[in-house]
Amino acid sequence: MVHVLVKVSFEEFGKWKAGFTAGSSLRKEYGSQGVTVFRSPDKPNQVVILAEYEDLARAQQLFQSQEFRDATKRAGVTEPPEVTFLDEAFKLQA
């Protein structure tokens, strides 16, 4: 399992959310196991997404694909997303 941290800036939250939601089948096609979206009250036109993927190679393929670029454009993304691939080191309960 690999985690992907993505920072996205966009024109308008509602438009971005609709586009992101519509892209769920594309994410699943590349092995997505689910996403959590975080939004700062100080930056309403930006989100940080924490996603889980089955494997690194498939996740990298998604973020390099033309389909991904097209989907971000349709969703009103204003600059290339910042994508960081992460391997889990450990967890603590509290």
C-alpha cells in the first residue's frame, strides 16, 4: 500500500468537488483504495488530499496520464497539483 499526498489549487470549490467526485472511476482504475480531502479555512481554494493506492507504479501512472491532466483542467485546477508519494513508516495510537 502506498499513500499519495496531493495539494490542489482551483478556481471554485463546488466546481472542483464535482470534477473530483466524477473522477472516482479513473482513480479506481489505477488502484485507488480511497481518499480523504482536507480543506483549510484560511485557503478556501485549496485542498490537500491523502489517498491510498494498491501500488506505487500504478499511482505514478495515474498522475502522469493525460486523463489526469484533462480531469484537473475540467475541474478548474489553476496550477499543476503538488504530488508526493509516501511509504508508511509506522503508526501510533495516540
